[in-house]
Amino acid sequence: MSAQKILSELRLLEADMLHFKKGETGSLKISAQCYTAYHWLPRIIKYYKQVSPGIDIHVVSGATYLPLEYLLRGELDVAIIRNKIDNPNIHYEPLFKDQLFAIISSDHPLARKRSVKIADFEGEELFFPFNDPASGNVPVIENLMKQQQVKPKHIHRIHYTDAIIEMVNANLGISVLADWIVQPYLESKRIQAKPLPPEVAQRIWYAATCRQSPAINNFRDCLKLHFGDMQRSLNSNEIAYPLPLHDGRQVLAAV
């Protein structure tokens, strides 16, 4: 009986190992650089569960600001990033491009303007996503303000996208966020998204990985599928200027 039990357990272990190698079971650790808004994740998980139902996805929030370091240490499987480093151990797969917009309360004086210049940040309370100085990344807006000698009243570093949106919605200051991040909030908040100057160029986002496995490759394919759909949607609308809804709220729409 004991020998039969051991053989049975060995067969089960062998089956489990085979499922793991095929990417059918296990876990996947992911993180996205800078932003803590994961409204895009449920749809990707829905895609992913169709091909890898036995894989559990874990968001590693601690890796948000230094995702490539976590990736290189083996503490992350996939990092969604926009700032690459030159390292032969990291593979980068382009996912999509985004565009930054100035995010302003509908009650703010700048809401009457068609677009916002860097000079308009002079003397303003700014609510920006948290940026870890250790990452060596200086946000493009802050670089431009420094170059143009624009001095805001204060720059508040906020960890959570929802908190930034609430501050702007309360007309306590203004922010700068990407189109795909702010889009879900425009229909429920009294905020507007204003175009910025041409020198605020589009940014490319990548899926960064250090190793290959069926689970990782399947997830990367799902990322490309989702963000490819999102990019086509944004491009088809040629997002540029906000238009009012019937209740005074704003949505991004074609010019």
C-alpha cells in the first residue's frame, strides 16, 4: 500500500510539473511603471484566462517605481515600462504609444483655453504622479518647466492616480496624465483634458521580460492584443480636445 501510494503521488507530481512547464499552472508577477491605475488589467486577465486558466496573476505594487530592478532580481515576470535601460538580459516588446494631457477642473480658469502651455503652470499647484529620484527619470513636464524657467507654486507628489484625480476634481490644482490613464475618469468627474505643446512628444511603452516561458509569452501576447485595441481606438478618435456632455462633464473627442 505504501509503495502504491508513493507511486501515485509521484505520478501526480509529474503531471503537475508537466502542467507547469506548459504554462498551464503557476503564478505570474507583473507591475507597471509609475502609474498605480490598473483599470486595463481586468480585460487582459479575461483574455489571459482563456489560454492560461491555471495561472494566477499578482500585481507587485512595490515594483511600480523600480520595475526593471525587480525584473533583474527575478522578483517580477513582466514589467510594463516606458524608460528602458541598456541591459542584454532584458527583452523589450513595444506595446503602444501615449500622449500627455493637462488635467484641469472645469471650474479652473485654464478650462476656458483650447490648449495649455508650459508657461501656464507658473504659480499653480501641481499634482504629479510620484517619481522616485533613484530611478534617474525626470518627467518631461518638469524638464520643460526647468528649461523655460517656469515656477509652479508647489509640486505635490502623489502615489495614487485616483487621489490625483480627486485633487483636480476639487479644483485644488492641476495635473498632467496620459490619455489612456485619464480617459475612464472624464465621464464621471468635472475635469477636462487639454492638449499640451508639440514638444511634449508621444511616449512608447514596452513589455519588459528577462526570461521566456509559455505563461509569460501568453501574457505578453494578451498585453499586445489589449493595448493594440486601445491604440486603434485612440487613433480612430484622434484625441485632441474635450467636448462637453449634457451635464457639463468632459470627454475627449476628435478635433
